[in-house]
Amino acid sequence: MVRCLRAFLDFCYIARQNSLTSKDLDKLDAALDEFHHYRMVFIEAGVRIDISLPRQHALKHYQHSIRLFGSPNGLCSSITESKHIVAVKKPWRASSRYRALIQMLRTLCRLDKMAALRSRFQKQGMMEGSTLSYTEMIMAGGRPIAQGQDDKEQELGEDEDLGPSAGPTVLSSRNT
């Protein structure tokens, strides 16, 4: 067990170096092979029934990823867990459990569309303040102004093709 843990720690220390050479990557593979060889002791001792953990499987891909993208120093593997919560756990809880995959995919699709819409609304200046503050501004004679709208266009209150506007402009009907 101690040899297994030592091999795993060797792997971790090598992988977290700021820069890695080809020799370091060879040592990384040797430490991983040693870890996989000795980890069976946990099954033999009855500590675990099997060893099939996603993060352990990901270790096999470290050397290739380091060659492609550089040292993973500072990389946190818990990002996969946080993405799993958003992409799987929350949609599962929102489903009725009957044909859950279809419901989960529909939920994710809708959430993506809502995020895109929120981004678009924010870009147009529609997400500032509250509904009450917006209503007060309109009642006081104000106009909604999209971000990036020309000052000249704001002052005129007219569209070139349509003449003077008949009332307050709604941002969703304006092509900006």
C-alpha cells in the first residue's frame, strides 16, 4: 500500500512541475505504471472491491496532454465535477425520472437558450435595473437606449425610412 501511494505521489509531483522534459515524462509514465501495478493491493486486502475511478483513468492521458498543451501546473481536476453538477445532476433532479434523458437534454437546451437570451438582453441594455425602475422611466417619458446606439439616433427619435416614431421604441423590435 505504501509503495502504491509513493508511486501515486511521485506521479503527482512530477506532473505539477512548472516545466517538464522528455525524461520527466518518461518518469511520469514509470510512476503511473508502478501505481497501476501496486494498486491491486487494495483489492487483495479487501479495502476495495474494484478500482475504476474516472480521475485515475484520466492519469493515462496526462503525458499526451502535456506534450500537446504544456505543464498542467495549477490545473484543478474538480472542474469536471462542477460541470457534472450543472450538466447532469440538476437536470436529473428536474426530470420526472420517466424517459429522463430526453427531459434532461430538453432542460439543458432551454438553459442554453435562456443564457444566450440573457446575454443578448444585457448587450442591448435591457437587463439594467428592475421592472419597476424601467416602468418609472417610461412613465416619466424616457426611452430605452441600447448600448452602442448612436447619440444622433437617440436625439432624433426618428427612423429614416419610417418618419417620426408613434410612441416609445421597444428594444426587441429594433435591429441593432
